[in-house]
Amino acid sequence: LSSIGAKKMINKQFNFIRIHIKKTGGRSFWTIIGEGDLGHLSWLDYYREVDKTIKDYFVWSIVRNPWERMVSLFFHEKNETGLLHTDDFSRFIEDIYLFDKFQYGKKHGYDTRPQTDMMKDHTNKLAVDFVGNLSNIQEDFQKIKKRLNFPENWDYPHHGRQQHDDYRKYYNKLTIHYVSQLFEEEIKLFDFDFENNKKFKYLVEDLEKEPLQMNWRKRLN
């Protein structure tokens, strides 16, 4: 998106930036605060727009089990955008893995970047205050709501009807392995597990304590 898009996604009323990773419930969130779906910008996109003043915002994101996210992405692109070149999920994953890795999706108009890449600064380190888990979004949103002083009547909408069956149904041993390789960093960092999409390791649980950002805040000052 352009710098205009970045400016729209910086919320000055509540002083936050949400790194909206595709297929992590972002559209539902923007509905709460009265905005449309404003796109998917990385930390670096925001940094280019606001430069060092990014340290003045609470920066957060929601991530999702990568095996589940890829199924959701596949059906989204298949049913809503028409960008996919195949109707076969296994072929979709194999092509991403075998051909140009994450450039493959970009070439075809959809985003397959690792979730961690969206949250990294110019030194290749995570630069967010909080990372929540989509499978635990109701509880995680309450933490964010308290931290940012959102209105009491703001609640995170429940997901709409999924376009697919349980994500595990679409995988075989090979595609499970491919996704584990493609998204190895985030799987290790957040302790994601193929069989259990609720398994998740929080980097920060108590938002009253020092956030992750403090390390890079000091570097930027």
C-alpha cells in the first residue's frame, strides 16, 4: 500500500499500530473501530512512513497456526479473488515450496510471507509490543483492550462461517513437512503444532510489564 494507506492504519486516537497479517482476523478488528479492511503492511512499511516516531505507538499483531492459515489463504484466494492457478491444495503448497518460495505468491498476487517477517525491524528482530493468537482471540483481545483503553462495549466479533473443513484434513505428510520448512521460524518461536492449533507460546503475556519493543526503542533513540 501507499503511504496514504499506512497513515490510515495508524490509529492516533488510541495510539496503536496493528500489523495486520493476512488471514488472522484483521477484517473483523477493523470493523470494530469503524474502518474497512485497510490492507497488510509490515513493520518496515510503517517505519518508512513514520520513521522514529513509531516508538511512540503500541505495536501489536495477531498470528495464526501456519498450517491452518495456509488452508484459509488457499480457500480465500480460490473463492474470493480467483488468483489461484490450481484448485488442488497440495499443489498450492508444493508450488510455494518448490518455486521461488515466498516470491511465488507475490508473483500471483497473494501474500505467503512468514508471519514473523511482517513484524521485524531493519535489524531483522521482532519489533512489536504484543503478539496474540487467533485461536485465543477473545482472551487476547481483552488484554489489548485493557492496555489501549478501548471502550468497554468493544468485543472481538466471532469468526464467520469457514469456507472449509478442519485444516488438518487437507494435508498429507509431504505438505505438512513443506509448511514446517516454509514457516520454521514462527513455528519454533511460537511453538506452533500441526495437530493442535491452540498450542501457542506467548512472548509477552502481561502487558503491564516491559514490552518487546523496549529493546529496539532504545536503539532508535
